[in-house]
Amino acid sequence: MKEVQLTKREIDVIVLIAQEFTTKEISDKLFLSKHTIEDYRKNLISKLNVRNLAGLTKYAVINKLCEL
């Protein structure tokens, strides 16, 4: 996967996704709306050129943003 710059908030969201938090749980933790979290998720999928949440999780693990 190519090197992509992520913002701190994008990293927060991708780590929580990789840790299996739901959209609502992530929105509560980060004090953002569910719609905003859904936008982050869609934008991350596009930005990282992955197909789904499994791809985001794989990216997070490979790039040592979180551990299994």
C-alpha cells in the first residue's frame, strides 16, 4: 500500500474501527455525529484505496496504528 498522510482525527477513527467499535460508539467517544463518522469511514476507504472495513483494519495493523 502506498504512503498516505492521515490526519490525527482520521487515525483516531481508523483505530476505533479496527478495534471493532460501532459508528455510534465511535461518535460518542469522539463527540462527533454518526454522520460525520460515516463520512470519515467513506473518505478513509477512498483515500487508502481499500474496499471495506476489513481493508481499513488491515491498513491499521500493517502501519502499526493498532495491534491485533
